[in-house]
Amino acid sequence: INSRAIPEPQLLIKDHKKKKDGHYPTRLVILATNFAATFSKIGYMGIKNFFDDNGVRYDKYTIQQASDLKQKLEKLNLRKEEVTIMSLDIVNMYPSTKLSLIKQAICHYTRNLSTTNRNTIERCLEMIAFGMKTTLVRFQDRYYNYKGVVEHGKEETGDDENGLAIGAYEAAFCADTSATFVYEMCEDILGRLRYAGTYCDDGLAIFKGKKTIIEAIRWLRRFQRKVNKVVGGDFFQFTAE
């Protein structure tokens, strides 16, 4: 703190979105580089390397890039009049991705690894947790400890309630892994679709046949109830068009 090596938050204007009440939506970005960021960086890289070296598939529902999505959809031979396409969005994905969900996802994907590897990954998780709970930001010459999403009138309890900061080294990997984990745990609902995938906070669901708005709303509510059950709360919310 004395060296002032604490990043200032940046407010980005999302001018690619539609205006709401005359204003563009914004996104608060917490820069990654601070004195504790190295711990999270090493932690997530360690876990990712263990996954890759041991053939752990942690991206079953992750859309890697546009060309990958295009190839998968072309193989389905979809016809517009025979399907319903729903765009899913995770509300405030990064701060909503709490440490508790990250731990849950990582433990799921490491369940078949050796005890030695799982112990090492546990140390990596501890490093990520340390980095997440010591993310300091400076605003108007005052210092704040970043926590993520805090519901109005509710105080956070414990480090597992900390959320990811956009711009942190571990953010993309942990957010994508957590989202894919949620999708996998909801396969009893998603498995009936022609296609389901997610890229960061943006998801795509393709239904067989035409759905009415009421049917789509009912499906989304059923899906959200299952998500709440999986993550152990209502902090990971989906919207849809």
C-alpha cells in the first residue's frame, strides 16, 4: 500500500449494447496486476496444466471460438422453421462466480486423479483463494478489498463468498470451468436440446421444434432452479432471449 502499487478500477462503456433508460450499460474492471496477483496466476496455471497433462476434459460445453461453433452447428443440419434458438446470459458472471463454486467445479474435475495430484491441486486452489481475497483496489485515494457481488442488506460470510474480479489472471479459466461445470450438472435438462454451449457469460441453447414465449419462460425457470440447487444458492443467475 505504501508503494501505491494498487490498481485503480476502470469503468468500461459497453457501447455495443442497446441503451437502457438513455444510457449504455457499463462494466467495472479490476486490473489484475497487484502484489497478490501472482499467487492466483500460479494457482490457476498449475490446475490447468494438471488437467491438460492428465486428459481431464473441463470444456465439454465451452465454445472455444466462432469457427468451432460454426462447424458444430453445420453438422446438425438445422432448419430455422424446425428449431427454437435461445440466447442465454449469466448475469454479472465474473463477480457472481464465487470461490465456493470454483472449488466445487475443480473438485468435480479432479475426482478421478491420484491422491497426490489432488493434494497438489488443493494447494493451487489455496493460492487462487489467497489472491481472490486480497484483491485491493484504490478509488479516490482510499483502498478497498474487492469482494464481488454483495446482495443489498446482506453481508458476506467467509472467503468462499468472494467473487472473481474481471481482469484477474485466473478469471477467464475459473469462470469458464465453473460455467461448464454448471452445464454438466444440468445435463438432465440440457441433454434434451439439439445443442448447448457457453462462451464466458454468453450461452446458446437450441431446442427441437418451435417454443412459445411461455414455454421458453417455463424452461428457463426449471433450468434456473436446477442451477440454484447445483451451486447452493441463487447467486448464479441466467437470463434469456
